[in-house]
Amino acid sequence: MVEMASTAFQGRRLGEAFEIWARMLKKRQIVIWMGLAGAMVPAGMRKIITQFIRRRMIDVLVTTGATIYHDTYEAIGGKHFKGTDRADDVQLRKYRIDRMYDVYADEKKFYRLDNEIEKDFCSLLRDNHPYSSRQITEKLGSWLSSRAREKDNISLAAYEAGVPIFLPAICDSSLGFAIMFANRRRGRRIIIDHMKDIDESAMITEKCAKSGVVILGGGVPKNFIQQSAVVASYATRHDRTHNYAVQITTDAAHWGGLSGATLEEAKSWGKYSPRAQMVTCHVDSTIALPIVAQALAERFKRIRRNIPRFDWAGETLEITFQRFKG
Amino acid sequence: MVEMASTAFQGRRLGEAFEIWARMLKKRQIVIWMGLAGAMVPAGMRKIITQFIRRRMIDVLVTTGATIYHDTYEAIGGKHFKGTDRADDVQLRKYRIDRMYDVYADEKKFYRLDNEIEKDFCSLLRDNHPYSSRQITEKLGSWLSSRAREKDNISLAAYEAGVPIFLPAICDSSLGFAIMFANRRRGRRIIIDHMKDIDESAMITEKCAKSGVVILGGGVPKNFIQQSAVVASYATRHDRTHNYAVQITTDAAHWGGLSGATLEEAKSWGKYSPRAQMVTCHVDSTIALPIVAQALAERFKRIRRNIPRFDWAGETLEITFQRFKG
Amino acid sequence: MVEMASTAFQGRRLGEAFEIWARMLKKRQIVIWMGLAGAMVPAGMRKIITQFIRRRMIDVLVTTGATIYHDTYEAIGGKHFKGTDRADDVQLRKYRIDRMYDVYADEKKFYRLDNEIEKDFCSLLRDNHPYSSRQITEKLGSWLSSRAREKDNISLAAYEAGVPIFLPAICDSSLGFAIMFANRRRGRRIIIDHMKDIDESAMITEKCAKSGVVILGGGVPKNFIQQSAVVASYATRHDRTHNYAVQITTDAAHWGGLSGATLEEAKSWGKYSPRAQMVTCHVDSTIALPIVAQALAERFKRIRRNIPRFDWAGETLEITFQRFKG
Amino acid sequence: MVEMASTAFQGRRLGEAFEIWARMLKKRQIVIWMGLAGAMVPAGMRKIITQFIRRRMIDVLVTTGATIYHDTYEAIGGKHFKGTDRADDVQLRKYRIDRMYDVYADEKKFYRLDNEIEKDFCSLLRDNHPYSSRQITEKLGSWLSSRAREKDNISLAAYEAGVPIFLPAICDSSLGFAIMFANRRRGRRIIIDHMKDIDESAMITEKCAKSGVVILGGGVPKNFIQQSAVVASYATRHDRTHNYAVQITTDAAHWGGLSGATLEEAKSWGKYSPRAQMVTCHVDSTIALPIVAQALAERFKRIRRNIPRFDWAGETLEITFQRFKG
């Protein structure tokens, strides 16, 4: 891994990604964000993510509703199966097999989960009370602590480790729609208020002295994390930028979209410090994650000394750094 | 354009994209969705989108908060400038110039807009009233009808044409954070409740007999539109799929993500009919849109006969088809 | 087309590609190279290429052996068929249908052509005489002038228009192997000596005052054209660079390969003038070619005034510019 | 590595690539081809390639003239330097620094090498004698055995290990043009006859019972290896296909080019057996090579039992399998 940094092209970038992340982990007072897009749970990356959380290689997770939904599906015994991208999808439809490239899932089990969320999980939520997505995932982690059949669960691990999870597009997932059905069919009035997501995420960036970012795959998670710097700067009226960044993406800058945009571009927006240490590596996360995770595990027998602890009291946030006993 | 359909590779696909969209426009009772991701307003595609709305080549728009924010920025006189992707971003930062690949925007004007939204636009919104993003964009269109300095405005055009706009990740944009600041700094309690977005979008798919989809660029808009079929099927307990689809993307299926996923894959989920007419073309939207828009304009002097009209009364939706006088 | 240059992302680039090519065509004394990679003949781009040659929008063509082989296949009545990229290739094999993404060809007709080349075309070539690939394609054009069943033939058009065609990797194609079989099975001793290709191509760049380059798709053709500047500079001991460049590619710079490399990178090698007018557009050639070809045809009713004429005498080259009667 | 095969997307593919290559190495009578495109020597992959050759994880190498040129440049003491892709290329030009994405080379040293090849190496070659590129690289390996300052040299390693190297587009490289200058400036008549390349490569595939292919990066090397099956079949009048294939590429199938084409497509051409074990992984070779090389080294303390030995006598080839003492 270290040797890769002295090669070239994307191999060098992957080596540098490892080095910059390792450098973040050595900082004493830093908050490390992870942005996670793509079907990483069906792709078998769940255990690696859970380890990142438990060993506190990350402090805040921003991901899609789908990731947390897939994670919950596995928690209640749902399986993702090795399939093929050359399948006959009309045939799969007949058997209610949902395909994600070369992975299959069981739609009937999805429906059972939808039902459990709608009926059971939602019974823990209050009506007419605007929740941030962070509060929803915290509740979910707590709900799963008694139900999950295994321990490699992302929201459960995050709940236990005190790592907040934001889902800024929760309505764009089965998790969202299962909650919606509690409203539509059971007369509930559950409200997920994403204004609170912006507020809470910005508060983290406002209150921490230094921050690092690990972006896997672009999309809303990438923008949301970067945006927290813009909001924090707007709120405090001085530049409050991220200090380290690692971006793993298969997108390309020349398409002009945010997912493929360079980290340099984000400097023009004040999302990263002019002196930020940053690297982008163009590679599938399913390749980068196992390699970097293993290299980090080998490098750090004992990882970080201090980790941030987030205390949300009402509408304010307190961040304290405490000794980490990994 | 027609000739391109008899070539090969992505040229053929672009020709087929035109043909399938044209076929949608000839159907008498159909709802046509457009999913729009990427910085298409800064990229100069605004007038084309507005024309699609005014000439009713689309009936529902799902896009990002950023698109509508950029659109509003231009409405109040903000400009997007031709820049270069080889800029020095630290230098740009000094001048508060925000870069989007090869386009520049004026951050000070952004801040002025943020302020107008926070103070002025938000004064039209009620406290403690959960809004769907569709309701927010409708209000915005109405607000702009007296303020926009020009007519090529997307939310204004949509407001006038009765085209609903959904922003399922509104919190992931400056539009969202400007509203949030009304809450944080002015003691407001504005709530954007995305549960309503799922509900309303699913209702459209539940209630229309046939539907077509034009996807530009993946991301949340793509998934959200496709999800409306899943939710509608779950609600009605029988497959309620989309019937036509055109996908323009620069992503590739082999990365396993939703943005690049084939439309065939979505059939396994019941998002498209087994007999849906579909095509994916791999090309930058900034190339595809002008070409297809011009070809459609040439083909259709007088476009559709009937267009859907959406009547939202309380929490229900009525769709009627009426004569279109383009 | 002109309007596209004021948009952004790859749309802007395509507009600029058109503008730079148009600027080349207005220069009085310029040699315009085209590098053509990819299965452009099966993809239906043959007529467009032929028009570029006949209307002298290009002066030298560097392409693959496969392109000229496919071109000859169509000349003798072979067809490329619209197929699908989702075919069962084992099944296709049984019917001897050769697939190129979504295009099919008839392998039996390929074999018949191989036989005609081996027996008939090769009878025009001398033994133990080292030919450059340019000489081979010239002979082929001449051979086809009596045989081609239609006029949209690239090597025939080039032969008639005096446009040299180089195939620097001729052995990497069926054209090459059909000639090889004349040696192996018929006791011939035909020699294709690529040292002469380097020599002849460099001479063109050495002797012309200004040169422009249109690169479609990377690969050997791109490098070979750019290399001609390096060889010419090495030979003349001063920088002899290309002055204009348009690159159409689907590759990306970040993979580090020559096909996706920026034109700026090539400046460090002295392949382009420091002041060269250049643009790269990331798009499939099957989309770019029809659009740019049509825009050029509309812009230039009467095209160039002067075109270069290449006189190869023995091992030297004379370039004269003469009036063009398009 | 083994675990990766049970994940998904390109991570799974990389795991499968390892497995299929490992399976090839266990076969008793097999010829393993490697196709190597891209600037892999400047990218620091030279030692890995040399190990593949010395430990006989490959038996035949097909690559670009540039790769062997870069390899020779390092052999005589030339260096490739870590640079940046964000360089000012006009500035680099002034210092005669040639850039390959994020790697720099010293143009003056290139020129010195050109001179040595032209004067010194070419003195080993006969006039008016058509050489195949395989014969040229063999001579080069022999030439370097007394000159190379280090042992990690690809052509030297291949010469010592009896691994033939084909350069089917040798004229598209500095190696080619340096030889050409011997003809142009020193009155030599060196002939590189690629007809012999086709003949010799086809003979390998004709005479071996089983063959496997490892393709890194597409381009001419990929096609040339696959073509050897077509030529062999045409010569022997029955299907003589490859049996195993691993493809590492950053290209995508949907562009329709040969570099990104699926291995399945090649089955329709009879390049692979209908039952061939094949996998394509989309990833930069600079990431795949170090990972796969390490995994192979760990798995195989003692590698293959038998390796092919190629005896070229005049215009015929004899392949015998002999015990390998790795």
C-alpha cells in the first residue's frame, strides 16, 4: 500500500488515499466524515463499514436510505445473493428477485421488512414531531439492538459507537416509503424534516476545529458533507472548511457533475481549506475499500487516541473529545 | 436524427432516444416524467428545459435543489459565466467565484439570493406546516411570477404550465439551507416533509394509466421516479410500472450503482413494464439535450393533443386529461 | 452548433471542436490529418468519412487495418447488420455471425474477401519489395476502382482524391493476415515495412508549414500522427509541431494512457505548438461525427481554396498547394 | 483476494481474475499470453512484469513499442519521475520534460537512447532482411544483457526466460523511429516486416493445445492476441480458440470499440472457446497488477510444473513443454 504511492496513475492515488486517511487518524482533535453512496451493503462491504465505525476510523456517516435499508434487511435475516449482470430481468421479475448489477435480493423479504418498519419500528416514533434523519437512524439502531440476528449491522454499530448517521435523501429509499405507509395506511403523522438535517450537520462542522472527509462514490452524501462547510461558513461568517479529503469515485470530472468533480473545484466554494491535503482515486469502492481497510488495520494496532463525542441536547450540539479504547 | 437510429453504438442510441420520446408524445393519455440531475442550468440548458415544460413535452419534473436554486439565481439577475476547468481554485476563492467545471458563478450574488429566500420567500410559508417539496417549488414559481426578470425560468414556467416539480433531496442544496436559516435565525418553524414527496409522487403513478420517463443523468431524480412505480405497486398490490423510458447518462452499468444501472435491471424490480420501450444513451446531457430538443421541435409543429392536469385537493390527487393548446 | 460553444461541459467542447476544425479549413496552406480508430465503418460512419475525403476536409488519414478491411468488405457487397449488444454470442458463433457491440457481420463473406485479397489483390504486389502501408492502401484504392460496387468507399475515395492513408498497425487486422496468407500458402514474399510508414508520415510534417489534427478515438492513429511531429523535430533539429487539434474521445485522462491523454500533455513532448488551438470533447464518435459533419456542410458551401498535393517520388516527398475545385 | 470473489461489482471481478489466472497456472500444457498496453513502465509496473516473466506466470508478451522503449530507457539509467497531472506543459516543454499523466521523463536522455539504438543496436541488424518484431526484441534483450545496469529489464528477462515479445505496432513508437533513422541517416536498409508477426503469433496458437490470455488495457496487444486465434482457425480450418481469459480494462463496452469489448463478444468471432473461463474487471492496471501479483506470489511458492519452450527454426516453430525450475 505504501509502495503504491510511489507508482503512478490511479495506483499512486490509492496509495495516497491510504496515507491521507492514516494522517487524519493520527490527528488528536478531528471529526472524520464518511460519505457512502452506491449499493455497498449488497456488494458485501457491510462488515468493512461496520469495522470503520466500531474502530472509529470515521465519526459521522452520511449515506443513502437504501444503504441503511439494505443493512436492516440483512439484520433481520435477509440475504443478498451472488447473481449475474447478464440475467434475464423479466424472468427475475417473475420470481420476485430484485437485481443490483450482479447481486440479487428477495423482494418478498423486502416486503416483510417494509411491513415491520411500517408497523413495528414506526410505533417508536411520535406523530407531528419533526425528526431529522439522524434521529431516525439512531432510533433504528436502538430498535435493532434487540432484533438484529448478527452484529455486523451499520446502524446498530453506529448507535453503540455514538456515530451519527445522516440520510439526506431518506425519501428516496424503501426506508422512507415504508415510513410513509405508516402515515398513509395507519393514520400516523410521522414527519421527517430535512431542515433539521442541514442544521445538525452544519453544527458539527461549525463546532469542530478540524475535519476530514472520506467520500466513497459521490451523489448526495458527497455534496451534503461538503455543503456542511458552506453552511457553517455562512453561519459563522468566516471560512469553516474541511482539512483533509479522500475521494474514491468512478465518475470523471469532465462530465461537469458534482459526483465526479475534483476536490480542487470545491476549494473555490470554500468547502476545503486552501491548504487541505486531498486526493481523488478513480476506482470502484468494492476494490478500494477492502484494500484500504486491510492496510489501515495493519498499520494501526491501536488506532486513535481521542475521538469526538456528540451530545445533542434539544437543538444544540456539544462536541467533546474523549479517550478512545478501541 | 432519424438517420442516427440506423447507425450504431451511442449514435444509434441517441436516435432511438428521440424516437421513443416522440412516441410518448403521440400517446393520448400518458404522464411523462423528467428526471434532471447535474448542473444543467449553469451549463446553459435552462431555456431548453423551460421549453420542454411550456410545450408540455414533460408533465412532471424531478430534479435537485441545486437546479432550482441556480434557476432562481438567474431569475433575479445572477449570471453563470464561461470559465475554464483549468482554473486556479484558490485564486477563484479569493474573488468569491464558485466553479462548476468550466462555469463560474458569483458567490456574493448567491448570498444575496440566500438572504432573499430566507427573508422574503419564506415569509410566504407557514410555520409547523409540513410541506412537500412540490408545494415549495409551486410557491417559488408563484413568488417568481412577480419578480423574475426574464421568462426562461423553470419553476415559473412549471407554475404557469401546471407541471409539478419534486426536489426529493432539497436539504442537499442552497435552496434548502436558505430556508433552514429562516428557522435558525428568525425563529421560524418551517417544515419540509419528504414523506409527502413519496406520497404525492406515488399517487401520480398510481392514478395514471400510462407513464413515460426521460432520465437525464441519474442520481436521486432517477431513483425517485422509478421508485414511484414500486410504491404505487406496493400500494395497489399489483404491478404499476412505467411504459416508456429514455435514459441519458455518462455513468456505466459495470460500477453497480443506480445512476449507471440499465433500465433492464429496473424491470426485475417492477419499475418498468416487461414490454416497456426503453433506451439508454451514454452521452453528456449538454450534447443530447440540444440535439433532441431541436429534433423534437422540428418533428412536432403541433405537439400533444392531450395533457394531464393535476388537481391536488388536500391529500388526494385527481388527474384529468385536457386538450393542449401549445 | 455555434450556440453549443456558449454552453458548458462537453456540449461546449463539441461546439469548439466544430469551430477549430472550421478555422483549419479556412487556412490557406495547411495539411489536415485525421486519426480514425474504432469500428467506424460497421457503425455506419463510412459515408461521412468518404465525404470528408472527397470534399477535402482532411488531407491525410491514419486509421486501423480493420477500418480499411471493413470498408473493402462493404465495397464488394458485404453488409453490416443492425444487431444487439445483448446477443447470445455462442449462438452467433454457430451461424458465423461476428459481433461488434450492436452490429453484426457475415463471417463467410469475410472469408471470401480474405481469399480475394490473398489471391487477387496480392497479385498486384511485388515480392521482396518493402511497401509502406500508404502504398498498400493506394494500391487497394486502385484495385477497388474497377471492383467496388458503390462509390462510398474510403480507400477508393482517398485514391481518387490523392489523400494518403496510413495503417501503422496493419498486421493487427484481417487485411494484414489475408496478405500474410499469400506468403504462407502461395509462396509469395510480400513485405510491409513499417519503417517506411514512419519515414513517410514524418516527411509530411517536416515539409508542411502548418498542420492540423482531427483525432477520433485515440489508439495507434492518435499516437502515430502526434509522433510525426516528434520525428520531424528530431530530424530537422527544431520544433516542428502541429498547430490545431480536435480530439473526440470516450477515454479519460486520469487512466494515464495515451488514448485519453490531454492535448496539453502532448505539448510537453513538442507535439503541438505552445500556441496551438486545441480542444478535446468526450463523446462517442458516432454522435460527434454526424453532427459536426452536418454543421461543416452547412457552413461551407464552397470549402477550401487550396489543398495540398503529395508527390511521392522514390523516397522523397514534394508538397504543393493547388486550387481546390470541390 | 479470495474473499473479494464473494463480494460484487468490480471487486468480485478482481477476485475472479486472480482465480482464473491461478487456474491457468495449474494447467500442465498451456501457453499463457499477456497483452500489455498503456505506459506501464513509467507507471512503475516494470518489476512486476519482469517477475511475471522470470517466474513464468506468462509465456508470450504482446505489448507496445513504447513499453519496450521505456524499459530500455530505464535499463541504460534513464529515470521516470513522480510528477503531477496538473503541470504547466508549456513550461515542461522548455525544460524538455516529457509528461505521461503524473510521470515525467527526461527528453535529452530519450535522445541519447535514440542515438544508441540508431548507431549501436542497429549495427547488430542485417540489411534487407525482414525481421519480425519478435526477432527485434530478442536481439534487444541480447544487446541489453551486456549493457543493462540493472536486472529488472523486461526484454532482458524475456530473452533469458525464452519468452517471446511481439510489438505489432513497433512503428508507432520511439523504438521504431530510432531504427528508421538508421535507414534514413546512415544508409541502412533495415526492414521490420509485420507479416512475420502475424505468421509467428498464429503459429503459437496453432501449435499449442490450450491457451490462456491476460489482457491489461486493450489496444493493439489485445486484438493481436485474439486475432492469433482467428488466423490459426483460418489456417487449420477448424476452431482453434483460447481457453482462459482475464481482461483488466478501464474502457467500457458501450463505446463499441475493441479495447472495451466484452470477452463474450469475442466468442462470436471464435476467439474464445464457447466454454472458456473468462472475466473482465474494470480497474486501472496500476491497481490490479500489484494486488494480483502479490496474491499470486503468496499462493504459489512453487509455481508451474511445465512451461512451454519455443523453438523457432527458420520459418517453423516447435513447442515443447519442459520442467520449470522457478
